[in-house]
Amino acid sequence: MKNNLKRKIVNILKYIFIVFFIPFILVQFLILSGGKDESDRQVDYIIILGGRVYGEKPSRSLNERIITAAKYLKEHKDIKVIASGGTGKGEKISEAEAIKRELIKNGIDETRIIKEDKSKSTIENLKFSLEKINENRVANNKNINEKAKVLIVTNGYHLYRSKKTAELFGYEAYGLPAKTPLISIPKSYLREFLSIIKFNFEKNNIN
């Protein structure tokens, strides 16, 4: 009786390992390989993906994105930036507005900042940012049929899915990883694992 019970427990544990841990490890490999710094690539725009805002104050994760982007923008003065993110629950201003304010505090000229303040998800971040990029291209008499070359700035764990999403919309996308606060790492990587699984089931319907 006891041996049968032990065998059942072992079989259950094996099943859990196969259906969860192996995919989890594979996805973490994708996350790590997709989070490399590609800021040496020539691009036309950078996009800062929105993150949590507490009232009017960016969360630590979003603040890291802003700091990373500001440093890049100071070194690449001809590049414009899309600040992307709508207004979520408990946020008094849009994530795009919070990004814009902090960029200005960090010495980035307001004329270089384009706000996209309607998005509620990573998919919408990139879809609506492309619309803003095309509007800017039209205003500057540039061809909107060429692939937009962009550098996406977000926390490292988020880059793989962000770039894959951008490619679905026709971007030539590269990544610039911002630090992830230590306290956020366990939750962020687990949540991103689930988001990537969901993304792979839904990507054929993204447009």
C-alpha cells in the first residue's frame, strides 16, 4: 500500500516537472538570451515601455527604464523617444506623462519626446507607438513604408517578449535592458514566464 502511494507521488512529481519546470527553464533561457544590450545598433527612435506609476511617481522598475533611456538619449542627440503607457488603476497621470516628466528632469529636451498615452498592455504599447512614429515620419516627409528601426527600453526580463511583439507589427526591433530591482525579480520572472506562454498561443491573432 505504502509503495503504491510512493509510486503515485513520484509519478505526480514527474508530471509536474515535465509540464511546468522544463517549459519554465526553456522560457527563462529565452528571456535571458533576449535581454542583451543592443544599443550599438543604428535606430531611428527609442521606445520606453510604460510601467507602474504610484499616483504621479514612477515605480522603481519604471524609473530604471527612464534612467537607462536618458543616458542613451544624452549620447545620441539625434534620436527621438516615444514615452508609451496609458493611465492604470491608482495612477493620477499616464505612464507616458510620468516618463516624459522624468526625462525632462534628466536633461532631455521636451521637443524630442513623443507621448503615447492610450496603451494598456505591451501589445498596445508597441502598436500605438508605431502609429506615433508614422505620424512623426509623415510630419518630417519620411517614408512610412520602411521598417521602423527602434530600440526598446524596458527591464531585461521583458525584452524578449517586447521585441517579438514589435516584430509582429513590422518593426526592426532591438533592446536596451534596464535593471530590475532585486525585490521585483522573483515575481517579475514568474509573471513573464506566464505572459510568454500566453503570447505564444495568441501571437497569430495579434494585429
